[in-house]
Amino acid sequence: AARRRGSQFGARKGAQSQNEVWQGLFIERNKVKQIRAMCRALADEKLPLKVFKKTVVHAVQALSEGDIQSEVAEALSESKVAMNAFLGNCIILQTAVRQNLEEKKFSKDVNLMMPKEFATVLVAAYKNRREVLRDSFSGPSPSLDLPSLQSMRWRVDVTISTTSLSRVFRPTVTLSLTLSNGDVRTFEVSIEKFNELRYNVAKLLKLTLDLEKHPMLVRDL
């Protein structure tokens, strides 16, 4: 029993020391939870190193240009871990550049955050692209946004018959979305899929409202 209590104390002590380590890093307090989750996924080997390198390249490009290409966003959205790594790398690089962090401090902190092979990639990117990122931040504050919805057109079509059935009367919904970057996406969905889309959008809106009310976001840090 004494051994069990000792191991539990050791676990609590280890967790406490990890928290102390993160408190000493350059990451802003309200971003620590997100970055820790990303680094934990890297440590669990959920993301290949080759994919991580791509997320670093995309992060540097997005920060320097203030935008992310739609095809890159689509590719990242296929993997939750890759998307989280991309967003995490953006936060790490942006924070370091804004604080004008020395390379030595950046390397030390990043190596404490994530496994060495991943840290090496991110440190090299900061070293090689630091001046480019700094120049992009010297003007108005850049914003990293995915393309937003500018307008939407829709119509309902009814399939009366097919080659195999004389009477079908199956409705479908055609949506045409115009994005802020000029792209137009058109797709057709069944009534069932359209109702599923409505449900998911409503669910996301509720989650967004709940997130905005979260104490972590409303606290004055």
C-alpha cells in the first residue's frame, strides 16, 4: 500500500514538474493547453515526421503571406492531428517572432515541448525563416484565416424517373458556395445529407457559443 501511495505521489509530482516546465516556456498561458495537446500527439507517434515537416512549411507560408491556400486547407483537414500540428506550429512561430525570441531560447524551449526529431525541424524553420516572418509582421497585424463564405445559392431538384424506375420523385439539394478567395464550390446532396448538414452546422454554432463563454477565454490573462 505504501508503494502504491508512493507511485501516486510520484505521478502527481511528475505532473506538477511538467506544469512548472510549461510555465517557464515562451508560449502564452492561454495557448499552452493547445500546444501541449499537439506535442503529446507527436510524442505518441500519431503523426509521421514527413507530414510534420509539411505542416511546418505550410505554417511558415501562411504566416508570411497572411493566408492559407484552399488546397492546403483541404489537405490538412483530412487529418485532425496534421491540422492541430499546423495550427500549433503557427502559434509557436508567431509567438516567437512577436517576442523577438533568440534562437538559443527558441531551440531550448521547443526541445522541451516535443520530441527531438520534430523540434529539430521547427528550430531549423525558425532559424532560416525568422527574418521573413519578422518582415511580414512589421506592417499591420497579419491574420491567418481560412476562406470564409461570401454567398450561397441553392435549388431543389426532383428526379422524376431513372432508366430503371419509371417513377422516383426523389428530391436533391444543390448548393453553390462562393468563398472569400474567389473559389466557387458546387455540390449536390440528398435530403437526408442536407438535414445532417443542418444538424452539424447547428451543433458547431452551439459549440462555438459555449467556447466563447469558457472561463479560459474570458479570463484576463
